[in-house]
Amino acid sequence: MVPIYLDHNATTPVAAEVLDALLPYLRERFGNPSSNHRFGTEAREGIERARGEVAALIGAEPDRIFFTSGGTEASQLALLGGATTARERKGDSARLRIVSFLLEHPATREPLAALERAGDRIRLVPPDPRGVVRIERFLENWTPEDPPDLVSLMHAHN
């Protein structure tokens, strides 16, 4: 029997085009991109080229593109970094209002718990009986006059 892999929300095989683009940096141009020698410079140039391509693809500025090692790091960077930015705008002692989904992955729940321990108000919106997130449930948690400072919602659940 041939196994069938059904957990693509957790991880997927690398696309052939991606692997082809990465191989030179895994074999020959493997330098530390923070180093000033030739290997580091080539690695840094590859990263900056990729950053520019991703930015162009989604209509963003290259300096707004961050590469992470995976979903956990990305979630934590988004939540904790987003909270830091919101706090800078509101004042360092501000308590933030954050709305998220009750069934979030632990990579999201843990930083939310840390923000709550720090004094921020976290509202976890439950799904409907079928496990579906209804936008109406989210909208019940704010008004245009008093929106949340940060909203986190997963796109797909594994």
C-alpha cells in the first residue's frame, strides 16, 4: 500500500523550482550573510534578491519582508512584534486589546498568553459548532470607534 500524506498544513515537500534556487546556497554559496567575506556577501545578495522578489510578488516594500525558520517563529514574530509596534504607537504603558481564535495553534496561543500575563486584554473567539470561524463572532469584539490593536487568525488549521 502506498501511503498518502494529508498533513500539508504542517509541512510540504519543497517545490522543484525552490530547491533549484536554494541548492547553490546550500552547496557553494553557504556563507554567513552577516560576514563581509566573499561567501557571506554572496549569501547576503541571494537573500536580498529573494526579499525583493517576494516583495514585488505581494506589492510590499522589501524592508517589510522577513524570513523565518518556520511557522512558530513567524507567529511569535508577528504577535510579539505587532504588539511592540502597537505599544509604541499608543504609549509604552498601554494595555492592548487583542482578538484571536480559540482554536489557534500553540505557536500563537503561547505568545498571546505571555501578552495577557503582561497585562494585555486577550479575547479568544470560539468557532461555531462545526469548527468554522464566523466573521460575525469577530466583529462582536469591537466597534469602528474602538477597534482591537491586534487581530490574529489562522488561515488554515491542520
